[in-house]
Amino acid sequence: MRLSARNIIKGSITQINKGAVNTEVILDLPGGEKLVSVITNTSAESLELKVGKQAYAIIKASNVMIGVD
């Protein structure tokens, strides 16, 4: 797999929450952090995601927003 994205993080799927249209996928990352991604149900099924399976978070964004109170 070759990608143009520079931020590729390997983790382990710890939770999958399927909704009516989208699926929330939670990855445990090295160091104990968690990463949450929301993908379509079709994509989740196509990738055959299962708890315990290794997966990659691939992040490519032109903007990163930061907010404060």
C-alpha cells in the first residue's frame, strides 16, 4: 500500500459502533491513546472490520482546527 498521506498510524480495533448510516471505529494506538473515526457502513463492511483486528488510521487534511473556551 502506497499513499500520499503522511500521517499513518497503526492500531488495534477495540470498539465498533454501527449506526443507521455510519460506523464509529475506535482504535487503540501505541502509547495508550485512542483514535475515533466515523466511516460509512458500506466501508466498514467492505474492510471486514472486527474488534481485535489491526488497522491503520490514515489522516490527510488541509486544515486542523483548534478551539478554546
